[in-house]
Amino acid sequence: MKTCSLIANIVMLLILIPAAFGAIMSPFVFDSGASRRTWLIFGTLVALPVLIILSQIISWIAYVRHNYDFAFKVSLVPVLDILVIIVLFTISSDLK
């Protein structure tokens, strides 16, 4: 589990770069008008970099304390936000 935790942390840190650009560009989702789905997409795009940073901090603290299973699980929390973003973009008819 130690190696899996390290790999998950490195992957999430690499995802942080495009997530930050997505957060910067997220106000442009309102170009087609504001709706409830648009606000959800905006919120998830802005929350992703923050969530990655927080999960990495908690994961590395758990890793240093040799709690590798918890570190691995916490490092994968941003994947839930990524899945929500994918679902929202897929079902959103407002952004077509």
C-alpha cells in the first residue's frame, strides 16, 4: 500500500496543474447564462485544486505516520470531484 499511496499522490500533484487552469477559466462557464447546473460546474471546478491540496496535506501527514492505507484513501478523494465534473459536463444541456 506504501507504493500505491506514493503513486496516487504523485498523480494527484500532476493533476493539480490542469485543475488550477480549469479553476482560473471556470468563470467562462457563465457565458451561456447562469443556471443551477452551471453553478454546480463552477463550484466543482473551483473546489478541485483546493481539494487536491488539502487531500495531499492530509495524505502526506498520514504517510509520515505510517498509516499508508488511510493516506491512499485520502489521496483519492479528488477523484470523486473529477467524476462529478465529468457527469455534470456530460448531462449538461446548457453548455452545448
